[in-house]
Amino acid sequence: MSEERASYRAAGVDLDAADAAIEAIRPHVERTRRKEVLDDIGGFGGLFRFDTRGYRRPVLVSATDGVGTKLELARQLGEHRTIGVDLVAMVVDDLVVTGAEPLFFLDYLAVGKLDPEHVEQIVAGIADGCEQAGCALVGGEIAEHPGVLPPGRYDVAGFGVGVVEERNLLGPHRVQPGDAIIAMGASGLHANGYSLARSLIEDRDLGADHGLLVQTLGEALLRPTRIYARDCLALARRGVGSVRAFCHVTGGGLPGNLPRSLPDGLGAVVDTRMGEVPRLFRLLQEWGPVTDEEMWRVFNMGIGMLAIVGDGEAAVDLLRAREVDAWLCGEVTTQPGVRLLGLG
Amino acid sequence: MSEERASYRAAGVDLDAADAAIEAIRPHVERTRRKEVLDDIGGFGGLFRFDTRGYRRPVLVSATDGVGTKLELARQLGEHRTIGVDLVAMVVDDLVVTGAEPLFFLDYLAVGKLDPEHVEQIVAGIADGCEQAGCALVGGEIAEHPGVLPPGRYDVAGFGVGVVEERNLLGPHRVQPGDAIIAMGASGLHANGYSLARSLIEDRDLGADHGLLVQTLGEALLRPTRIYARDCLALARRGVGSVRAFCHVTGGGLPGNLPRSLPDGLGAVVDTRMGEVPRLFRLLQEWGPVTDEEMWRVFNMGIGMLAIVGDGEAAVDLLRAREVDAWLCGEVTTQPGVRLLGLG
């Protein structure tokens, strides 16, 4: 008799697996803990005591993002530990462009079928990213969507909040003609352009190195995103190089994002020959083939973050001392628009 | 020649449609604006000036959630304007249980194929919800996932931040034996239990009213979630009824959520006969059939929020004056565990 009755589990939602997943992720959440965090993950919301000392007019900066179809590649390769780093990177490096210190982070994970081990891998990566960025993982949601997402498929979104004193806000309003533009090296494609990248590698062997030398194509494509938050904050807080603005190079590439960091009326010239485009991008380009313009409009081309500064040399020195691969790549101009020099 | 070259658009990502969508949602974002909001949606992050006056030890409360497979029903019925209200409700009413005032909200929208008109409907609903809750929509992400989600399919996640003075935090630590438990009427299923609900209505006509009188089954199932944030805050701030804690009745139903609002060692008894279970739930139950226990474990059964208060009558009076359907439904006990009275 009882077997005939409909139940939530029969309809595809496994509440016990959800409990198991929450237990599995608890230690990972713990290692991101900051002293301001008040409760554990059992509550309705994450509690973060905001220490107002040192702030006169604090501005809370918030951002949300996902990792796009890099997820599909992770699924193909059965490697889910690094996606969380990408997720945190996408969000916190959007916060830090304003000069904000990332405080806390939450994740939303939608799965077709809840596999606690799988969830643990993903959240462990998110905790890795939070540790790298210095923010606390204070909450999250695991949503099981039977029938909407197939088993094994998932999507993940991240949300972060940071704080900056209003008078220290960085951005276009500080940028002046003649300012130097500094490039910070990327660790790979980060989390942008994977819809195109996946179409370009369709017939390629992900297990081969294709001349990438120390890693396979699959490894190179899955490399987690470099998180620049602490480096950007170091630059901004020490006043070294007189930072005006940062530009997080994500969807739309350098020409799509740099205008967001420039005031109306000013432009920039970036010489693409000042840095070396990593071999991974050249491989993808050859396999298309894809034009230079399209490559730069879709991929970061080896530049994950830009700093617009008054003193380029001082900024490069500080970043290099922090082991960031940094170089002068351009200048702010009185001529509007972003021009890329050195394209084929 | 150029047609042979691979491009981002051919790989399924439409950047122009994204721009059109951002234009379409701008007026909706505008109507949620609060005076603390500093910039528009073009920037990397949302900026919210936090007015520290009136706070000695402010606690930032954050939550994230989705709307589960209610989305599938919305898709089936081609009605996407109300899902956003559900999304905001799920998040802000998790914030308010701590006594926090919702300040700002962000959304993450993943689509198979970006349809600007469709996106506008969804975000318009989110803006409706933010207006109802009194929080600002400060940012969002529209992620196009070609190949992962089919065209027409989407998922949406929300993220909210609120603030409460530390000494005013509500929660289990305030709850005492003998406290009254007040039920606040739900507007429908809210956004929980849809995996089961969808399996129960598989062969039913969504266009018929099935005795629901003023609406069709489809309309009843899609009714947007009642947002209790302002009502809960009114209760908490005026000190009426001596509020100890709230309980947002979501996934897991009343027996799954009420324990989260009780301290170790105490329990509660709830008499299900004190309120009337709306006909929609009875219909679903008959169609299973589903046991009473399972119904209460999955659905809100007509109770969307609980208030645990020292003075039940005063709390009910204030809520009813605010046009919330509210009634006394139970009591906090020294016997641990949550007991539901009156189940069949």
C-alpha cells in the first residue's frame, strides 16, 4: 500500500543526500572562516559582523557570476575541484576593481542529481578560492532539479560582498590621460570564451599536449583562474604606483572590458606585442582559424587583470615582488576608444 | 573567406542580445533604487553606501536561493513575470528571520538561448519582488549556456544582503517554553515541493479550475510567493508581541524548518486544525494519493512563515492589521521535537 503513495523521493529529490552533502562540505566552509563570521551553515542566512572601525562612509560592493560552459569541460574530464576557484575568481575580482576588500561569499549549486561526493569536490574548490581571496564562505544553496538538468550536469553561481571606504573608491573617475596600463598575466582562459573554445577543440585529443610542453590540452583548459584580489588590494592600499582603476578582463576580452574602466572622453592604446600571448591561445586560434580581432574580443589572451596607474614602473615592481607576471602594456589617451596595436 | 572563420556568435553566444537584454531590464532595476545605491548597472559590481548611523555592531546577513522546478511549470505555461517574485521571496524571507532589513539583491540568470524579451519578464518580476521587500536590485548576471541548457530553458538564483544590530538578532537563543507560535498564510505552494507537485499533476488539465473556484490549476500553482519581510520587520521593530524568532517555511515544510528556530532542548507542538489547509494542497494530496505526513514534510500546507512570540494575541492583531492572514497555531514546549496534531 505504502509503495503506491507518491513521495518526494520518488519524484527525484533526495533530502538525505542533501544532508550528507552538507556534512561533507562543512570542513571546507570552516577553513574559510574569518573572525567576523557569527554562525555556522545550519541557519537561514550567513551572519557576518561588520567591523565599522576604520570606515567613515563604507560602501558595500557586491557581484555575482558563474563560470559559463567551462563546466562542460570539467564534466567531460571528470575534474570538479578547480571550478570553484574559477567561480570565486570571477566574483571577487569584480569586487576588487573598485578597491573593495572581499568579505564574504555564497554559492548556488544546481544539480540534476545530488551526489554528495561530487558536491564536496565543487565546494572544496570554492573554499580554495575563498582562502586565496581572503573571504569567508558564509552560505550556499544546493538545488536538486530532477528533470531540468540531467544527472551529472550542474550549474554554479557565486555571490560576493566586499567593502571600501567611499573616498577610496577606484574607477574611471580617477583615470587621467597619460596613465600607464599594466597587464597581469593570466593562468589560462580563466572562465571566459569556453563556448567558442569547446567548438574549436571538438576533434582534438584533450589528453595530448599539442606542444603545450608541461601539460595536456585538457589540463591547460581547466587550469583554475588566477585570483588577483590580494595583489590588487596590496597595490591600492600601499598607494604604490597611484592606482586609478582596475579592469577585470572577462567576457568580451580586453576591448570589451577596458572601456568600463575609462571615463567618457578618454581612450586607451594597448600594444599587444608588449607581452607574449600564451601558446594555448595560439593553438585555439590556428584550429579555428579565428581572426586576431575575434580572439581578443572573446579571450583574455593572457591578460587577466589590468591596472591603470600613475606610475607604471612602481606598480610593475610591486606586482612582480608578489610573483605576479606583470608588464606595461599601454597608455590612457585623449583619443576616445580602445585601440589594440600589433594585431595581424 | 570570413564565413569560414569560427566566431563566438557561431558557437552560440550572442553578445548583442545580451546588450539588448541589459537595456530592457534597466527601467526595472531603476524602480528598485534606494538612496544608498551609488552607480548604475554598467559597472563591475553593485555599490551600496551603508549608512552606519543607528548601528553600533551591525551584522550583515546574507542568503542565496533559487525557485526549484517551479521554473518548469512557468515554462510550460509561458508565464515568466512572477518567478522573480518567488525568487526574491525565498531569499529576503530567509534574511528577515534574523530580524535583518533586506538592503540589496542580485540575481543570476542562466539561459540556453538569450531572448531579451524573456529576460525582461523575469527581471521585471525580480524588481516587483524587490519593491515588495524594499530592497534594491544592484546587480545581476545573464549567462548564456548554449549546449548545456536547451533554448527556452533557464535557471535563476538570487542573493540578498540585509543588516541587523547584533543585540537585536532574532533566533533560537530567544525562544522560551510557552512561547506562542503564529502562522502566516501562504499564497500557494510558494517555491517548494514542485518536483512532487509536477508529478502529481501529470495527467491533469492546468486550464481547468478543479473546484479552485476563482482560478485555474495552472494559475494557482504559479501564484507568486507572499513576501513577509516588511510584516516581520514591523512586528520585530515595534516590539509588539515580543518576537523571539521567525521560521521561513520552505523545503522540508513545517516539520523540517521549525527545528531551525528552536534552541536545543525545546520542542514545539503545532495543531494543524487551527488553520485551514487550502484546497490546492488537498487536491494534490488526493491525486497522489500522498500521506498527510509526506504532504507536511514537502509543502507549506498554507503556512509560509511562523513567528515565535511571547504574546500571540498582540502579534496576530498587528499582522491582521497589515492584512496578513495570521493565526495562533501552536506553542513552544519543554519536550524536544516538533509534533503536528490533527494529521489523518
